Amino acid sequence: MNAGRERRLGLRLVLLSLLLILPLAYWSAWEDCFPLAKWLALAAFGAVAVVPGARFAGAFAWVPWWSVWCLASACGFGSAGRWRALPEAALLILPPAVATVAGLVPASRLAAAIEAAGVAMAGWALVQFAGLEPGSWLSPFHKGVASTVGNPDLLGGALLLPFALALAAWAREPERRGRAAVAAVIAGGLACTEARAAWLGGLVAAGVALWRAPWRARVTAAAAALLFFGIVAARSGAYVRLASRGAFHERVWTWGRALDAACDRPLAGWGISSFRTVYLAKQTAAHAAGESFYHYTEYAHLEPLHFAVELGLIGLGLWIWGLAAGFRLWRGSPLRRTSPAVWAGTGAGAAAILADAALSWPWHVPPAIVPAWIMVGSCSGRAAPPRVGALRLAAGVAMAGVVILGGRLAYVSGSLRLGQALAAQGRLAEAGAVYDRADRLRPGDVRLCWYAAAAARGRGELAAAAGWAARGLALEPDFVELDLEVAAVARAAGDGGRAESALRDALAIAPSNARAWNNLGNLLGTQGRLREAEAAQRRAVELAPDMPEARRNLAITLLRLGRRAEAERVAEGGPPKP
């Protein structure tokens, strides 16, 4: 490869890294452009990997084995092991694969691009935090800013590597002006996410990046950390979130069910994208044995355990092989002598992502994991030898498949967001049309069935709503929200028996779901079964004491029972028990 082509390829990869980490065009209609942006970025990086035809050698010799195992998991076995899981497999295959060509690009240039993208993302997050732009995340779990990524936890993970690179550069290159400001802006965006796993990763990044740094850098960083925690302590909401034990309880519960699933199929796992279904089934079995806690999640919030569930110990072992190979490549890199700041920042960022993986899911997030892999790949400083023609052709065909399948998944993900936004504005007919188009392109998405059922019920099309809900339950019988939707449709149709049966099905899966208890109490109240209604509504208030609807409904039931004083106490926020 001549020097001119190498420079052009390097410039292309740098520009695409910006595309990967930061979708600069904020797609306000969706309120979340991440689903589409991640596929554009992966397709572009995959194309770059195919053009030079890099050979998987040295530290990346594990990538072909990893790729074969992921594809086999997506197509060959597991409860979700169908071709529909291929896009999810591509998300795991492409990041280390594209890193094989990163040696063609100067590491300092890649680091600068990643830092620039981090500043832009964090700056946008600070604008949202200040209330100057209505940054929102269409989820009941909204906590903090989302920038252009669409999710505060994903944003926190994506900022870890640029934060580590900026901090290491500031500590080791004090002559470069503005380095402290870059690190401060990214740290501010990281703080605003209120993503505790990312905070843990940030602390690890600071510790590694400042290791053996000048004493002034360590003292300044310690003072900044004290200031940060002082601000958190002063903000009641942030302090409550930091001190809350509820999320940790959810993590421990999730890990227990995931470990049960991993032990059932220890070697091969259940298949890529199977975690949610397997986890809910294990949770239902635990409830049948007498447990009462409920937590809905799609990830284990412990990435090695998540890989063990879906890819088995074989897949987890291949990934650990890759991490160990990447560590050896980084440790022996010539950057240690030629660019110590970039070398330290790369190691600190990788360590931060590993820490984040103990409580979150950064290994599944392209803006977090792909930059980390390309920085590790750039540590080699060598151009990889080309592939032979047949393998290069096979890689091109595979890339086309990834683009097609990934495009379909991106369209459905975007349609879900767009439909949510339209439904929130009361434009239910338009939301239904969006869901119909997405279903024609990629049928079989359980969330799409849920949203489409709710939109159809809102339009008064009860038969269509029931059909969507039935399709969703056929795909995932333990999806509680669909049972609640079936109950709502049945109640609107005047079928109280079917509504009660659906609500009790939901409570069999999720006995701690306050909304299901509240809805059951309301239904029983309309049937004149006031004592049963009171018991159900009391349970809802006990589970969710800050849920106004549950308190209001219990108060109404108590009034109907002639207990005015107790009803007033409940309505005013008092304890639900007499």
C-alpha cells in the first residue's frame, strides 16, 4: 500500500470515527438518533475494514473464532438463535474486526478525533442539563441528560474513553493549552448523566491516567473529585440516587436469575439476543417458588455474565482471550515511548470501560466499544498485510448482509421512537401508520406489538389492539406489559372476566408490579367487589407509595366503603393501612 493511499485511508477512518461517536445531526423528531446512527457507523467502519483487506493476525487472531461463534449463536442454537439475531451478532463482531486496520492511522490523530467528539457530546449534554434544549429520553426511567445518544447510561459509557484521553494528555502534556478545559467539559457531561456505573468507570480512568503523573495533576484531580462529590451531596436528587440501594438490589436479583440461566447451558449459552426471554422465564420460575421481587431488564448489568448467558463459557472465553491479547498489544506498544499521553489515555479508557461493564453494558454499545478497540489497534503502529482475493470477496458479501439486516433493525428501532413521540402528542393514527410500515419490513418485534396495541386501543380499534397483543405474547409469553394491554383492551370491550384473567397472569409473572395491582383493584371496584378492590389497591400503594393514581383509587374505594377519615389520610399521603 503506497503512502498516499495509506494517508487517505487514515483520514477516512478518522472522519468515520467522528461519525461513530457523535451523530452531529440531532434528529428531534425521534428524540433519539442512536439506533440509526450506530448502524451507519458500523456499516462505514466495516466498509473501511474490507477495503484494505486486513488480515487477522497477531493480537487479533482471535477475531475469526469469535466471529464464527457469534454467527453460530445467532443462526444455529438457542431460544432466540434465529437469523433475526444477526444484527446483534454484527454489533459484537465488527468492533474488534475494524481495529485490525487502525494501525494504518496515527494514534494521536485518532485520539484527537475521539476527544473532539467527546467534547461535542458532553457540551450538548450540558446544554440539555441547563434546560436550554429539551433533552429527553422516551422511557419511564429517565434520569439526567442523554445528548445525542438517547440514553444517559449509554452516554456515560461513551464519554469514558475521551475523558481518559483528555485527562492523560492534560497530566502529561501541560504545555498544550486547553487540555484542562477539554477534560473538564467531558467530566461535566459525565457527571450530568447520573450514570453510577459510568461514574465508577470515570474514577478508574482518573486513577490509571494519573498514575505516575506529576504531583500537581494528582492534587488537582483529587480536588476536582471532592468538588464533584460535594455538588452531588448538595443536590438532593443526585444524592438520593447515589445512596439508593434499590438499583443494587435489582442488580443482585438480576445476577441471580442470570446465573441460574448460565448454569443451565454453561458451554454454548442460550443464543445471542436471548437474555430478556430467558431471564423473564427464570424470574417467573422463582416467583412460582415463592419469591416476590420483580425487575424487568434486557441486560444482566454485568457484561461477562451476560456473555455467559447468551454465548456460554466458550464465547466468554473467546472475548477474554481478546481482552488479554489487546492488553498485551497495548502494554508492548511503541506509543509508550513515542506518545506516552496517548498510550496512558488508551489504557485508562479501556480500564474504565471494563469497570463500567461490572454494572452496565458498554460492550454492546458501539460509541463506547468501537473507539476503544480502534485505539488499542492503533497501538501497533503497523499496517496489516492484505487478505487474499477470495477472503476479501467473502468479507464484502458479509458486509452487505450486515448493512441490509442492520438497516432493517435500525428502521424498526427508529420507528418505535418516532411512534412513541407521535403517540405522546396524541397523533395516534400517524403512530399506527409508522408501526404498520415497520412491521411489514421486520415482523416479530415484541416491543412493536406492545406500542402498536396501545396506539390501536387509543384509537378505539379494539380488535386490532387485541391482535397486536396476541402476536406479542406469542413471541414472548412473559412480557408483562402485553398482559396489561390485553386487560385494558378486554375491559374496554366489556369483558371483565378476560381482563381479570390477564391482570392475574401479569401478577403471576411480576407480583411486585404496582400498576397491575392498581388496575386489578380498579376492575374489581367496577364489579362491586369492594373488599377485594381495597386489598389490591392497598398492595399497589405499598409497592409504589409515590404513585398518585394508586392513592386516589384507594381513597375512592374507601369512600365507597364509608371510611371517609381513612380515605382522606390516604389521599393526603398517609400510610395505606388503617
